[in-house]
Amino acid sequence: MLYSWTFIAGMNVNVRELSQHVEFEPNTYYAAFSAELESSAYPMWALLSHLSDSSTVELTRRILNSCLLALQDWLDAINFSHPHMVK
């Protein structure tokens, strides 16, 4: 499951406008955002809903560890080193 997510991770290619105000976002923004959100949120919650009591603590830990490793691999792949925050 995690492997299949790597194919769609970062597919939202919309670029944030920083130089001027955008009154309304285009429909492509909402479509890309919704597709990315739904494709990752539904499987995650379906999986986590089964890992809800003390008998599944080890499974929960293993799944979360796999998710963290996949996230770190993805951040490394896009050369993310630290957040760029504007004050």
C-alpha cells in the first residue's frame, strides 16, 4: 500500500502565488488537492480503525514506523532539508 502511494505523492503541481492576491483558486487546484487528500486519507483511516486496542499495539507501532520511513524517503527524494518559513 505504501509503495503504491509513492506513485501519486506530490502529484499536485499547483504553484502558490506569492507576488499577488488570487481571489479564487482554479478548479484544477481543488481537484488535485481533493484527489491527493482522498487517495491518502481513506486507506490510512481504514487501516488505523482496526488498530484500536492494546492487542494491536505492536502492529500499530510497525505501521507508524513504516509510514515515517516512507515519509522520510519521500522528503529525501525531493531534497527537503528544513521548512522554509516566512515571518
